[in-house]
Amino acid sequence: MTENKSSILIVEDDQTIATMYSVSLQNEGYTVSVAENGEQGLILARETHPGVILLDIIMPKMDGFSMLKELKNDEATKEIPVVLLTNLGQDEDKERGEQLGASDYLVKTDYTPRQVSEKIKTYL
């Protein structure tokens, strides 16, 4: 199945942050789905094949690293670009994200929703 290039999946357990990014991206014409944990995110990724996944790391049920690993080990979802969007700014976290196959690693406090949107466009 091919990715839906104009759709974005946001996997984020903080509703305020998820809504902020969701509204910002919808205002730019993207179709946005939101999952509040990694388990739900995996299901949505497999069902909707988004053009890009914005993935938080610290979440209940399944963290972002575990979800990323699952996505990259699944033939159906391994080609979907995953942008880690997190509060974890340590070099070892960035390296782990890269090793697991993340396309990019953004620390939330370093980017506005508009800047995140600009980054996403490079993967769609």
C-alpha cells in the first residue's frame, strides 16, 4: 500500500500538544490523525499509511522508540518517514532514534509548530 502523502499521524500523549500540532497542520491543508500512545499509533499507521508520522518518545503503553522499532520492522510501514518530536534532548536519545530509523529528531522546545510543519514538508 502506498502512503497517503497529505496525511500526518501525530502520536502524542499530551492532548494540548497534540491539538496544537494537529490544528496547525490542518490549517495548512493536511489530513491529521492523532494517537495518544504507541499501541494506538501502530494500529493507525498500519490502517492509514500516513505520509509522515510525528512521534513522541515518552508515552504510556508503548514508548516512541518501541513504536519506531515496530514500524521499521514491518514491511507495510517501514518506508513511512518518522520524525521524533520529543522533550528528550540528550545525544544518546538522538543516536538511538537514528539507529532505529527515524528520519529526523526534533526537540519540542526548539521548534514552533510552523517550523515543525516546514520540516515535515521535506518528507512528503
